[in-house]
Amino acid sequence: MVKDITRPDPALIAKLRALGAATVAGTLAGLGVRQPHIQGPVSWNKGKAIAGPALTLLMMPKREDLYGEGEYLDPEKQLHRHVLYAAQPGDIVVVDAKGDMTAGIFGEMMMTYFKGRGGIGMVIDGCVRDYPGQIELDMPMWIKGLTPNFHTQTGLMPFDYNCPIACGGVTVIPGDIIVADDDGAVCCPAALAAKVIEHAGTHHEWEDFSKMMLLKGGSLQRYYPLHDDARGEYDAWRKLNPIK
């Protein structure tokens, strides 16, 4: 039986995606979660921006008495397959690969399967393989690098999936919301999603106005953050430019 996750309200996910990784990270800091940024993985195909619930995969240092078979002798023993079996449209796979640069956690075939199930991205503190075959697939990825090695060729083995993991120094619980763009990947605890949206909303609303005024040569002290003295200007501008 495939272990599934509890998925947050799609409306919350859409709003977090619109906020972006930087705003979500800054807002989480204000709510007490100081380090939500998954460190190490970077955007591998620039210009992508995604948000979705986390499916998690835990890799561990290989112990041959626990994982001593060849790669294809018993495919169902490969738990990196099972996390993909759980995928639904909009899901993001997050992998605790221990920062290892020698193991290609997923290759072209696995990535193709994941995309076919509606998966929208992967965050891995490690590597993928078969990259030439993945270029056309264009799956959004936040990774540390590439390797020609398969996932258990060197020192790692898949150990569990849809369990709590530590990816890039951040605790990720299955069902947490990943927000990722060119700034990086951020883990938003599912229970805090509504608060993040509420707290970020006011800040996000005046940023367009402040950017416009700064581009015109306006005072940084007056417009970022928006000073109370400039609130009247903002309110007048907002009446002419209502939020859609």
C-alpha cells in the first residue's frame, strides 16, 4: 500500500506561489520560523516558479546488509519508486540526499513518470542523472548538481518515504508547502500557510507602489518600508489601481 500525504487547500498553495519564495521566507521569519530556506539546491532551469505539497524521500548511507542487491533485481525494493507512486497533480518531491554529489537520485525515466502523474517539481540536496534526456522534459528542479551514477551506485540507499526528512538543513514534513523560484526553495509548514498569507498580504500590497516610487527617484526612507507619512499617497494610488 502506498503511503500518501494530507494535501493543503489548493487556494492556499496558489496564494503562496504568488507571494514567492523571498516573501514567504521573510514572513515565516516574522512568525518565528527563522530558517525555512532549503540550502544547497538551486534552480536548475531558471525562470520556474512553483508551489505545492511535499512528497518526501529519505536517503541514508548504504548498509549492505540492508540494501545489498543489484539495482534491478527487485525494483519494488527501491523506495524512490514508491514516493513517485504517491504523486498527484501539483505535488513536489523533496529528497534528503545528505548533500551527496555521487548519487543520481532520479533519472530520465523516473522523472518522465513523475511528470506524467502531474508532478510539478523536485527539490533534492544532491544530484540527478540522465540530464541530457531531461532537458526536453523541462521538469522544474532545485538540485545541487549532476552525476552519471545511478541512485545506489555509490554510498546511498533509499530508506523511507513520506516521512519527516531534513533537506538542506530544513525539516520537511510530508504535506508541507514548498515554494520555489529563482531565489531558491522554501518550506512553509502547512499549519502556518494561512498566517503567512495574512501577514504577507499587507506588505505585498504596497510593494508595487513602493517600487514605482523608488524607480522615480523617491526616498528609500519614505518608501521602503512604506512610512506612515507616505500612507496617504499609497491609499490614493491604490484607489486608482485596485487589487485584482
